[in-house]
Amino acid sequence: MADDYYELLGVARDVSADDLKKAYRKQAMKHHPDRNPGDKAAEEMFKKVSRAYEVLSDPQKRALYDQHGAAAFEQGGGPGPGAGGFQGVDPMDIFRQMFGGGGGGFGDIFGGGNGGREGGEDLSMEVEVTLDEAATGVERTVRYRRHAACGSCEGSGAEKGSKVSTCGTCGGKGQVIRSNGFFQIRQTCPTCAGRGEKVDKPCKACRGEGRVVASHEVPVRIPAGVDTGTRLRSSGNGSAGPRGAPAGDLYLVIRVKDHERFERDGDDLACALPVAFPTLALGGQVDVQTLRGKASLRIPEGTAAGTVFRLRGEGMPNLRSGNRGDLHVRADVHVPSKLTAEQREALETYAKAGGDAAPARKGKWKFFG
């Protein structure tokens, strides 16, 4: 069965035009290919919600859909005026035409290119942390440049005392409708650039945009358990929208530096521990350095080199649950670089007694994978 356009956008059948547009923007931003690279399911959903909005946002098409369903817009199906209405239309073009955005890049599209009526641009920046910081969480102050509200005009885009009037071309909607064959496409108004308003005297400081580029800094809390690729959102700390429109969000993409001792796989850690041969042969207790300090590990008598032990709860905390993973410790043979005369004599005696015979081990060591 064909998808229900209203269900795709998560709205009721009596939804208003404004709420329909908000619902589409939410779904389109969620499933947009720029935000889901390589995700075919998200790409397909983006196409579906774009098709749904293209139909439901047009009163005539919406009436046809309510009466005949999606068949009204399929090639060769439904009543005359709707037949073939969506065929050949690029969902990406619909997205740009509905919400502005010239080049189609991530920043343009999600910045609300129609004069900021949809808000300012979302920004993204990488933040590097150490493994220890990722394990405990850390406070950081990030500094970057963004669009900020113009101080001269307080974000209005107009010189003080200047008159602001409704755009006569679009009637304040910020968009005009262009007919193309059997369907209509909404485009950014060329007169007001999508703002819906016309300023008699634009602000000289910001040239009527209502915002200027400025340095900005914001304190952020990076929670314990983050890993490389983790995305954190700081609401409202993206670029300010033109002429007082809401600011976008700041996204922090985490990169965890490699550690000199530990390897990481999700919430688990691994390390190699040099152990003296007598301890491997006779057994004993050894100290293991963990991220939280030293832990004691019992080595059983006759432990083979390369044996991996598990220290439960000594790995990384889980970002969501807080539960800690495990630390996998591989016991390697510690070979001293220098020997005393007494040590050398003891080893030679051991070797003469046949203690130097060792079976060959096949393959290479791998902690994970």
C-alpha cells in the first residue's frame, strides 16, 4: 500500500499550512542526505516526506489527494489535472525551493536561505579530547566565528527610524508560486529575498541583513563516555538568523586522541602488561595501571605468555547508562635488558636443565576483531 502523506509528516488531516511546513522541515532535516551520508533508508525517507509536502502544501493537490490518494499523482493514474504531477521533480529541488538555500550545501539548506524565516545556520566543529577526559568528562570553552545579531539595528536590518513594510510581490509570505506544467513550485521571493518585508533604509552596518560575523565562545560540558564521532548539540549557539530569526544550533563532533597504553573498542579497553617470567611460571600478584589508578591482578602458576585477563568494570563508562566496560590485559614476557652475574648464572642453569624449550605460537596478537 502507498504511504499516507499525513502519517509520513506526522500531522493530522486538518493540519494548517504553517504547522505542515514545520512538520516537513523537521522530517526533512532529520532524514536529509547531508546529515545521513550513505544511509539509503534515510535518503528514501527524505524523498518520501518531500513528495508528501509537495502535494499537501498545494491546496489544489491536497484536495485531489484527500479525494483520490497518491494515485492522483502517479503517471497515468487519477483524474486529469493531477496525473503525472510529481513525476520528474527532484525532491532536493523541492527542499531548496520550499526553504530557500542557493547552493544546496548543508549550511545553506539548513540555514533557512529564505531570509532566515526558518532560523539561522547550524554550525559544526571538531573538539579533540584525551582518552582520560573521555572517561571522566570535561569542561571546555569552544571559540569560533558565527553570524550574530547586528548591534546597530538590534537585528532588524533597518536603520533606526526607517520604515519596514510588507513586500508587495509576495504579500509578506517570502515566497512566490511558479507554475511548471501540471504542478506548481514555491520559490524564494526575488524582491525581498524571502524576508516578507521591505526596508526603506537598510542598516549600514549589516547591509540590511540584521546580522554580522563575530567571534563567539561558549562553555560546554563533554560527558563521560564519548567516543570519536560522538555528536553533541548546543542549542541556539549556531548562527543567528537574519532580521531577528532564531539562531541555529552548534554541533560538536568529538575526536578522542589515541592513548599510549590503551586500545579502545566501544566501552572496553585493552593493554599489554610485561610480566617477569618467574611470575608467569610460579604465579603471583602484579599491579595493572588502569584509567582510575592501580588494580591488582593474580597470575596463576604456569600462565602462558599472551594470556588475556579481564578486569571487569575498569573500561570506559557508557555514554548513556554510565555502566563501565572491561579492561583486557595481555600478559607479555618481560625480558630484562641487562643481567647481573648471579642472574645470568641462574638462567644458564635453567636453560641447561631444558627450561629453554618453548612451543611456537601461530598467528598474531589481536585484542579486538
